[in-house]
Amino acid sequence: MKSDRKRYVIAGAGGIGTAAGVLLAVVGREDCDLVLWDADAKALKRAHDRLPRDGHVRSVETLEVARGEVPAELSRTLESADIVLDCLPGAAAPFVARLALEHRLHYANLTEHVAETRQILDLARGAETGFALQTGLAPGFINVVALRLFNDFCRDFNVERVNRIRMRVGALTVHAQAPHFYAFTWSPSGVATEYLEPAVVVRDYATTTRPSLSERETLIIDGVTYEEDLTSGGAADLPEALAGRVRELDYKTLRYPGHYDWVAAQVAAMGAAGNGDGHGNGRIGALQEVMERDIPRCEEDRVVVYASVQGRDEHGVPRLREEVHHVRPVELGGVRLRAIQTATAAPLVEVAQMLLAGGYRGPVLQSRIDPDAFVGGRFVSRIYGT
């Protein structure tokens, strides 16, 4: 039987799951209960011990369950819950979403994986609860910010169409060294996937795909020079939602100059050696192996977000609207969180509040989220300064 307090199940006790729990405890407005669910006992203990005990999280339980299994204890936990925040690797998303559907729970995830997202879209059609997909940083926050910029541009300049929407995000280190000019601040698997899967773009008002890492350009933000290139997953559903209203739209990942040259050299070497020169998981796995072998991990990180809308006003005058956000590591409730943790977890928790407040059923992608309420929400505004 459910209590009056909202009960959150966080699937995945890693960095993002921990950050979501900390945000609920420190930034949240209402008391709630948490259940941390993972296959890794050490990760569960680490996350449990880090959560503040004097905030709005009134109780914290842990549930160790092997991936793909549904023991009776997990079923009982889901029966008493209100929502599942899925912070597990993207490949597990359809499995977790199916459990949420069976137990009539709201569900929110982070994955940029396109195939898994399509599976959940099919699964959640007609659901009585909301299934918010790709609600992290990119896809996620960047898409809602771009949609808000687009709406404001059209309203302020009295137009229905624009020439270009740019969405750019970089999860970066504070410093960068040769030869790769990069260090991991999040999942190596996620990086390899976005570098090699095709990117969805809009060109001349038509939605199409382009190979990732095929349109490199330079972008200067606050005096710092970055390289940007196409990567997969970041456009979310904006190409479909804005069909016929934007001539060009794309998402690109920001990196320090020199990194993409290094990646191109590794991919070329893989092909020459006959190692993962096909498509799909084999190729992604081969690049991931190289990156994990050669690229260090770093705790001192930063996140850069840039969005812009360009077009002409009703008089034909060229106009440009831009928005930039910088996220740094932060301490909340005595817990120090990396920039990538809060930049990803804050949008997830914000959307979870929207689902629990009611009004959302079935699949919820970025274009269905109220951009002003989202950007001005308690969690997002605390981390992004909006």
C-alpha cells in the first residue's frame, strides 16, 4: 500500500542516480522516500552512504538485483512506488520501462540510444502513466532550451519559420592534454556510441541522417574556441516536432581542438586493421576499447551548453538569438557532485516532478514539455542558473 509521500525508485546507483537522490533531498520541496536499485552491491552502498540524511528524503532503501531478473522483492517495491527514474545503461531501458508499465508507474530515462527509445515509444502508447524519454542533458535540457528559443524567436519577430537551430553541448574537463585533448567525465560506452551512430538532422526542411563526425566546425563561446561535430541522439524529437518550420537543425558535441583529429585517426586505424570495421555494436565496442585504454578519467569537469536560433524577422532583417549555460561541480548537502552529474540529473528530476503533478500520459518527448515551466523549475534553475 502506497504512503502519502511520493516513493521514487532510482534504477542505477552510479553517479547520475546518486545525484538525482541528492537533488531530491536538498533541492526538493516535498518529503519523499527512495529505493536505490542496482546489480552492484558496492555502488548501492556508496550511493546510500552519500545521500544527505537531514533533507527531504525521509528513507532510503537499497535493492540488489541482477540485471534482467525480477525477484519478488523487486515486484513488491514497484507495487508501492510512484515513479521509476532509469539511470541504468541505455540497453536496459526497455526492460525497466516494461516493468514500470506493468506496475502502472511513471517512468523517466536518460538514454540517447535511438533503437531503445523507439521500443519504449511503442511500448508506452496508450499507457495511463507518463513515460518521459531522453530527459537528461543531451538529449534533454538542450532540446527544451532550443524549443523555448524557437518559440520566443517566432513570437518576438512575428514569423512562423526560421533558417537554423543549433544545439551544442560539451561535457569537458577543465584542462586538456595531447594527444587526445580529452578525459572521460562520463560513460566511455556513451561516447563511443554517439561518435559512430548516425545523426538525425534537418536539411532544407527535410529530416534526414548524416554520418556522425562528418561536419566539423569551430565555435567560440565566451572567448574559448571549441570544435563541434555531429553526434547521434542529441536532436531528440525536434526534427519531427518542427517539421516544415526550420530549414536546418542539428545537434553537435563540443570538444577542445585536436580531439576529433585523434578520434578520426583511431577509427581509420581500426578499419586498416580490420578491427570493428563493420557497423553496430562491434564497431562501437572496438572504439570504446581504444578510448578506455588510452584516455584517462577525470573528476574535475565542466559542462558547456549553447543553443541558437537564426532567421529573419517579418521585415526580412537577419536575427540571431543565443543562450549559453556553464555548469561547474557543486556541493549540495555536504555532497560534492561533478558537473556532468547535476547537469544530467537536474532535468531528469525536473521532468519527474511534472509527471507526478499529472497531465502527462503515454510517451513524453522534449516537444511535449512546457519549456518555460521546465527551464524555470526548481531543480533546473538551481543547477543551470535559469
